[in-house]
Amino acid sequence: MKLQELTRYIMSDTMNQEYTEQGILPLFQLPQSAKIVLIGQAPGFRAQESQLLFNDPSGDRLRQWMGVDPDWFYNSGQLAILPMDFYFPGKGKSGDLPPRKEFAEKWHPLCLEVLKDVELPLLIGSYAQKFYLRDKFKGNLTETVQQYSDYLPQYFPLPHPSPRNNIWLKKNPWFEAEVIVDLQKKIREISSNHS
């Protein structure tokens, strides 16, 4: 299925009608040439308004973790971004509501068919990790990220780069000392092989 056709299909689905009627487009980045795919949660309100994923402090931190600049992130054609839901789910008591449970099950397989050359899927946050790792998820995000090498080369689990996770980052210095070093190395290798 071609990307334009897929977008129309997503927009015409009854589960997304409420957004389509308001003129809100599904938000994802799917260049067919992508070698790396970020699988995160759902777009925030700011991302939905700007139609640009990770266009916020979380995105700044994520790019820092990856060792890439915004131009590469958005324009290189090497990076796909596939949220667990393509629409902002609304605000909850402590941040954004979770992605709709049935969304990724329905749409991710069709989107991944577009991405034929992915070498490194990054699973950002527990929603993506629980969905893709299934029974291999270690019970919590910290253990899963700490044991990231168990999932390579199929997946690379990461915490969400939100400023809300500053305390987690302080408590887990091994993450930036070890995991980020390995992540940047892998991204550099993939990027230089295809530049």
C-alpha cells in the first residue's frame, strides 16, 4: 500500500473520524528509505498543532541521545517515526493520556510494510516496549532498558526523553554512560553506511 493511500485509509477509519472531522491529520514520518524507526507513544498537543513530531524539549533530548541534529532527524530520509497512536489522545491528570490500545495493532503492520529497509527499531517508553517485546518485557522500563543488549539487533529499548524523566536519569547514571554511547555508535554506523 502506498503512503498516500495508507493516510487516506487511516483518516477514513471510524476510530479516527473525530480527528478527521476536525481537519487533524495522522502524524507519522515514513520515508521508504528509513534505516532507523523510532516507535514512541502518541504525539503531544504541540506536535499535533505543528504537524512535527518531537518538536519540543523531549525531541531536543532525544536528538542529543542519538547524536544527530534536527536536519538529519527530519530530512535525511534515514529516520522514520511511528507513534503508538497517530493522534494526540488528550490530557490526563498527570500528563497526556496513553495511546489508544487497539491503534498500533491495527496500523503498525501496514506502516511497517512501507519501511522495507529498517535496521534499527528504537522502542521509546513502556507503551512501545510492552507492545513489541510482549513477554520479553522485563517487568519494568528500567530493567528492560538496562538489559537493552538482550534485544539487539531486533530492538533497542529507551526511556522516554521527556523532562518528566529527569529524576529517572539522575537515579540511573549507567544509562547515559553506557546505553547512550552504544546507541550513538550504532546510529553513526548505520548513517555512514547509507550516506
